[in-house]
Amino acid sequence: MRLQRLREPDVEITIKINGAEVTHDVEPRTLLVHFVRENAGLRGTHWGCDTSNCGACVLWVDGTPTKSCTMLAASAAGHDITTVEGLEKDGKLDPIQQGFIECHGLQCGFCTPGMLMTGRWILDNNPQPSEAEIREGISGQLCRCTGYKNIVDSIHWAAAHPAENEVSA
Amino acid sequence: MQTPAPVDYVRATSVADALSLLQQHGDEARILAGGHSLLPMMKLRLARPEILVDINDLDELRGIRIDGNEIVIGAMVTHAEILSSPILFEHYPIFREAEKVIADPIVRNKGTMGGSMCQADPAEDLSAVGAALRGTVVIQNAQGRRTVPMREFHEGPYETKVADGEILVEVRYPILPGSGSAYEKVERRSGDWAVCAAGACVTISGGVFSSVGIGIGAVNAEHFAAVDAEAFLVGKEPTAENIATAAQMAADSCDPSADQRGPADYKKHLAMELTKRALTRAAAAAKGA
């Protein structure tokens, strides 16, 4: 969907997403989540509550998880964005993705992209997190299906099964 | 779908550049820092700026540093950076205790100290911390810099001394050697705004309180401070009885309103109880206690 142009001229912005530069003319008010989904065509990042509560839209800006419904695309111009599509490397799933498969870390799957991005970030900063640390880490993200138990287990699974090039704790 | 109304956007390249943009556009312009208060307000049309001046490129507003006998926190320091700062934890553990319960880890990655202070929500945790520590806000305009004590910073809910054409650039906190500090908060759910919160920072010398700072959030305490309770405690021993008396005085100085977070008498009770707990832990942590 293209946002209706009402008044101000569009601005041309270039954002590097998963290593590839994406350039589009957008309204300055365009939110990053919509740029990623509609302009870049990457629908993995989900658009949920729109109020920075649910965390379905979490992606990384320069490696830091960010709620993309509460950031302008214009503010992201010139920065490196990583979305859930960027987790897989050379056709091989990231351990965090494999963990969600192994431990049944999702039911409807709506929260999953955000959970994966935050889960990967938690492990990058703390390779062997406790259950409490995982629960604190995902406390800005809502899941209405799992009761979080299987999400915590999935992140733990990924901690126990680091990729070969990953330094384990 | 919630989207901000049409707006222009410009990135400032320096504080001077931001100030000149603000001067040029007057009250039509708003500063965009972390955006985690402003963008939601714009989606709800509670804010309708014509132009956003994005200050995220201004590294001069970042960083936590010691300058003489003060700790300086730049306006663009994020909540996550305050939470993990070794300098702040060494001198003022109250920051870590407060930040752990501000929003959630992802929001803390983006939300800034300066943005939170200027949003001036009546339940803002950093305002209560700032009052307890007697910080000083540094505001810059085209003429230069001026300072405003934290306890004069708020004009009212969502209103501060930062005028059109001005930027909050940093907040400075005096280092109190040997001080103890603590923060207590009750919220409805993880990451929510406080129903009530209280912070305390004390020094003890010769067995009595030599300085006392009490900050209280979300219950309409004037300038987030409890000055009568502070004055009562200075010179007195840190006994449970004295602390309980001060906590009651602090609660009496609050004027909470009933809302979806609870009735007024419950909030007053929290003000008393949380002030007591914060003072008790701060006193125990103070050297010479």
C-alpha cells in the first residue's frame, strides 16, 4: 500500500536493508515498518499494535533492536537495517530460527519475527542467558499464543546450539 | 492504521544548526530525539508539528562523563545507556534501579534522557530521580546556555522551562561522596508508567542524615520533590521511626488524582510506603551509616 500524498513533497531516502541499498521516494511521515514492508517488500517484519507495545515490528537499526512502528523511515536513511529475512545465512537458518522450530516457539506466528530478532540480540550480548534474563529481554514483546514458555525454551535451545562460526560462552 | 499527519523533516548537523532551524520555524517545529513520545503523540494528533528537526546525528549530545564534581548526562543518551553505565552505577545506583523499570529493553534502546525530560510526563521516572539528586538542567538557545535546577524545571504536566527555539543539551548531577540511593516503583504491569514511584539519595555523617533528597513521581508532588520530609530528616538519626515519619510527611505533600491506575488514597499510601522503602535502603547503602 502506498501512503497517500497530501501535502509535503516526497523525499528520496536510501536505507541499507540486509546488506542491500533500497532507495524510494516517501513522505517524511512514513514509518520505518511501512518502508520495510511496502517499499522494500520485506513482509517478514510484522506491523502490530502501532503503539510500541507489542514488538511485532522489531528489527535492528545498526545492530540494535528497535520498534520500527515508532521510527520514521527518514530517520533510518543512511543506517543499516537488519530484518528477520537477514537472519538466514547462505541458505542455513540461524540457530535462533532453528530453536523456534525445535521447541515449537510459535503458534500463530505473528510475534515471531520480533521475537527472533530480540532473541538473537539477547544471545549476541549474553550467550548463556538465564530464564529470567530471557524473560526480561523479551518483556517488550507480546505473544498471545504460547504463554512465553516455548519462546524461552527456543532461545535456550539456540544458546545450547550455537552456529559453527559463533563463539559460545 | 495510525500514521502521523503530514510533516516536513530535516536533520540537524550540529546543535547550532538545530537552534537556527528552530528559530526559523518557531512553534511549528519540534525536535525529534528518540521519538518514543513524540511519534505516538503525532499518531494521535495530540502533537501536530509542521516540521521535525531530527537531532539523532548530534554526537555532541551523547555520552555520560564526569566533569569536576559533577556527572554529566547528554540529552541524546538512551535509557539503555543510563541503565548500563558503570559511572552512574558507581555513584548513583538509583539510576539503574529506575531504568530497569522504565518501559522495556527495546524501547530503552531508542528513548532518550532529554526526550523523556522534555516530554515531562507526570509519571516520568527520571524526573523523580532528578529531583532526588538535585540535578541541574542545561538549556541552550541562540544566545548561549542557561541552567535550571531540576526542582524548577517543570512548569506543570508536560510543560517545562525549555521554550520554543531552545534545546535541553544535558543534565548535571553533583557527586555526593559516600551517598546511598535507591528507587522504588509500583506499576500495573511490566514496563508501564508508575502508579507511584519514589527515589531517595542520602548522605550520613556522625550518625545523622547530613543531606536528604526525596523524589516522588506520578502523584502530583510539587516539582517531584518532598521538601518538608527532607528538612525533617536532616540532622536526625536514620531510625525506622524517623524514616516512617518523613515518609508520611512526603505522602501528605502529594496530591494524586484517581484514574485508571488507582484511587487517590491508594496512591497516597504508595507514596508513603515507597518513600519509606527508598529511604531505608538509601540509608543502609550510605557510607558511615
